[in-house]
Amino acid sequence: MNALSLLNEHAEYREIDWRGVATEIADLRDEKTRLESASDLLHELTQRLNQVGAALVDVEAKLDGHKAERTRIEERQRIADDLHSQAKAVLDEPAYSTHKGYFERLTELWSELLGKHQLTVESCDNRESEMRKWLQDSIDAEDKKVSRQREKIVVAMREYCTAFPLETQEVDVAIEAAQEYRAMLDTLKADDLPRFEARFKDLLNENTIREVANFQSQLARERETIRERIALINESLTQIDYNAGRYIVLEAQLSQDAEIRDFQSDLRSCTEGTLTGSDDVQYSEAKFLQVKQIIERFPWT
């Protein structure tokens, strides 16, 4: 009766059905075990999914890079094809065969300018600009050298024409007349004037300078003759009274004319060292010019 009384406290049977609760707990525990096992697999799958996703992103990035590189390569290929077509067009021109001989020289200059620099299709334009600038600078420098040399040649021509007016009276002072000057040089070489240099020196010393020295001595003798004649006249004048106890005397005085003094100085300079001096003094070109200057003073020359 007590047990039955206690049963009245429960309105439903499930409140005292412990076996159902135990079975439900067991089921829940089994489900929990299954869920925990499924969670490990999910975690692993999630990690793998993340790894695959990262790898996919990396592959897609690489793919994009390869696509961009392919685009660049295709563009380079297109440019190279254009340059190849342009180069082929140049090679096909008739003028190429005419200038073909210059390429070996350009190759040498290329090595001189850039050394062992690696040439690529992309760097051709820049290297061409550098090569062109270097060549132009070299050409300008050579042009300046040529210009200076032309000026020196013209100055030499002018000096030669001044020194030898008779031989060059029909020759222009210009580079274009170089062949005429070369012909005169060939004539001088053919005449072999240096072979007569020793003979010229002998004649200059033995004849010309000595004749000048004789001329100078003759002038001195004439001067003494004049003095003697003046002295003889003075002896006669002493016998004639000019006034009471006085007579006239002639005095011999050297001329003060500058031209005469210069002429006498030139004579002395020409003959100095010809008897006791060295061979260089006797046979120098300066000595010849001194003789020439003296001779040219006379009007009959």
C-alpha cells in the first residue's frame, strides 16, 4: 500500500521509467563518441582543404605570372620579328654589298667601345645610340685635327711662297694646290740638292765669303788712299797763305750716314769667324743669308 501510495506521486510512467533514461544516456554517449570521431576527421579534412586552397592560390599566382611572362615574351618576339624584318630589308638593299667591308672595322670598334658587353635584342637600340655618339665624337675630334693640320699646311705654303716668290708665283696657297707643291718637292728630290751641300759650303767659304772679305779689304785700302791723297793735298795747301800766317787743312772724317754704318756692320758680321771660327760658323745658312743681304744692297743685283 505504501508503494502504491508513492506511485500516486507520479502523473506519468516515464517519470519512473529509469530504463528508458539509461538507454537514452547510452545512446547519447554513443552519439557523443561518434561525433568526437567525426570531429577529428573534419578537422583533418579542414586542414587539408586549407592546404589545398593555399596551394591553389599559389598555383593561380604562378599561373598569372607565367601568363604575364608569356605576354612579355610574345611582345619581345613580336619586336624581334619586326627588327629581324627591318634588318633583312637592310641586308637586301643593293647598298649593303657596297658597305659590307666596313662591318669588320665596326666590329673592332664595337669591342673597343663596349669590351665584353653582352648584346641583347632589347639593348640594340641603346648600344646603337652609344656607338653612333662615340663614332660622331671620334669623327669630330679627327675633323678638328684635320682642320688644324690644314691650317699648318696652308701656313707652310704661304711661308714657302714668301721665301720663293718666283718659283711659286703661279701656285695658289690652298690645300687644293697640294699636288703642285708635291710636284715641286719631287723636282727638288730629283735634283738631289743635298748631294751638292758640301760643294756649296766649300764655294760659300772659298769664294763668296772670301770675296766679301777681299771687298772689305779693298774698301779699307780705298779709305787709306783717300787719306793719303788728302794728306798730299794738305802739304800743298801749307804753301798757300789763306790769311797772313794761316793756311787751309782738309780733314778726313768717317761718314755718319746710317745706311753706310749698317753696310759696314754687315760686312764685319759676314766675315767674322770665317778664318778662325768653326765650320758651323763658316758654313751656316745664316752666313749665306748675310752674304745675300749684302749683295742685294747693290742696285745692279
